[in-house]
Amino acid sequence: MGVTCVTTSMRTLSEIHTEIERLSEERSELWHRLSDTYDPAIRLEIRALDTKLDHLWDEHRALRARVRFGDRDSIVARARVEERLERAA
């Protein structure tokens, strides 16, 4: 049996927040350009940034929960153990 090595690069809350700030500033600048003159291309850029920001905020919330409560798999494992103990009692 071979050994599998999995490495995942998780970003820190600070890195995610920095990227959120950068994209938010970029979106703000696009809104200002759009207010000067309507351009469908700018509107599409804003929508793309909104989607990226939504994903970043989801990642930020998930990481905060992981930091606060632990890994999802370990939480589920603890809950199952507690459930078994309750049934046994």
C-alpha cells in the first residue's frame, strides 16, 4: 500500500480579508466609472467581482468557524460519540 500525501494551502483570515479589501476597492472604482458613463463591460466586471467577493466571504466564514469550533470531521465524530453515549445511558 502506497502513502498518499495531500497538501492543501489554506489561506489565513488575514489573507482572505486583504483580498476582500482589494476587490472591494476595485469594485468601488468600477462603480465610479460606471456612474460617469454607462458601459455594459464595466457592469459585467462588477458582477464578476461581486461573485468573487461572495466566494471570499463564504471562505472567510468557513475558516472562522473552523478556527472557532474545529474541523468539520472532528465535530461530526464528537457528535456521534456523544449520541452513542446518550443512547447507552
